[in-house]
Amino acid sequence: MRPLSRLLLASLTTLALIAGACANQQKTEGSSSSTSGGTGGPQATSTIEDVPNEGPATPAPAFKPYEATEGFTIELPTEPQVERKQVPLGANTVNTAAFSSRTEDGTIYSVSTADYPERLVSSRPPEALLNEGKDGLVKQVQGTIKEESDVTLDGYPGKAYTVSSPVVGEVKARNFLVGPRLYTLLVIYNPNHPNTTADQFLTSLKLVNPPPAVTTATPDAGTDADAGTLEGMDAGTATDAGTPAPRRRKAK
């Protein structure tokens, strides 16, 4: 796996762990309700798809705006748990933040940010960065893509996709590349209980004083633009992209 892909994967680790814990609890609860003794023990190994759709539907949660100091607002059903960390990247660090909100039915609404060095972001087309973020999430949850499409947020590029996972259930997600920052929005829920509020959350992200989009630089021939570290990139890549190479004289 490329170094940048590993970093994108690392920025999603917190969300994957939260989703895994949610899935484990749903499995256990579903297994316990189906056993006469209520022991749950061996039954907890069943997949999330085995949870029956019984009882009255859970009322839709009431969403409220949440303002993050990272420079965005989003609608969440409950006060989120917040985790901020720094991920090493060569001689630099990437600041990440994850905001997760969980409802009574076990559904998780989460948004995370990862701020990359601008020069590293400029070395890759936005489409490549968005796809690597998507692929990293799919691998984390051992899932498969059901549907995907290109979307935008205030002119910034993004990806919308749905993942079916035997580990965490159904995942509706969106990635946006805003300047050097990658936003990842997730709704993780039991597929036996269709979620009717996912789109409300996924479309509620509002940017506050966002930076300009990062211009993709043309790497020099032979330069490994995906080295994953600033040291691994040509110092002239960003500034000399438009300088023509000197012509060689033809041998007489």
C-alpha cells in the first residue's frame, strides 16, 4: 500500500473502531433476544445482518447544529464524542479530528477531518485522494461498494457512496477535499432497520471560512510524487512545473 494510502487509512481508524464496537453490541443484543436463556455467549458471533427486524420502529432523532472549532458546522442527533490526534507523516504531522454521535438504536453519525501538508495534496489529483479515502474505508470495514457518485460541496470535489459490510452493517459515506483537508462523513446502521435520516446528516455539512482549493502541480519526470513525505518530493515540483526544459542540439 502506498504511504499516502496508509495515512488516509490511519485517519479513519478511530471511526472504524467505534463502528466495530457498535456492531459487536448489536450482534450481542440480537443474539441475546433470540436465546431462551438469555446467555448470549456463543450466539454473539452472528453477523449484523442476522439481527431481526422486530418491535416498533425507533422514532427519528431530532438533529441539532453542532459547530466545531475546526471550521465547520453539521447537524447531529446528540452531543458528539470528540477525539483529536496527530498522525506522523515523515518529518511532519497530520492533525485529525473525529466527531461521533450515537442514537438509541445503535446508529452512528460521524464526521472526521484530516489536514494534510498542502504540498503533498498538490502532488495528487483530487480524484485520486478521494478514491484512496473511499478505498481505505471499504478495506477497514471489509465491505463492498453498492453505489457511488461524484458530488460537490460549495464547489469542492467529493464522493458519495454506500458500503455493505458484514462487520458493521450498512455504511453511507461522503468524502470531500476542501483545500488540504479531507472530510469523511459516515452513517453506520443496521441494514435490517433502514435509515431515513442519513441524507439529512450527510447534506448538513457547512464550511466556515474554507481555504481555496489546492492546485495540482505537475511532477517532474521520474519524481515519486506519492512518496508520502515532503523529503521524498522534488523541491522544484510546485514552482518549476511551467518551466520548459532546455532543447538539446542535434548531432551533426
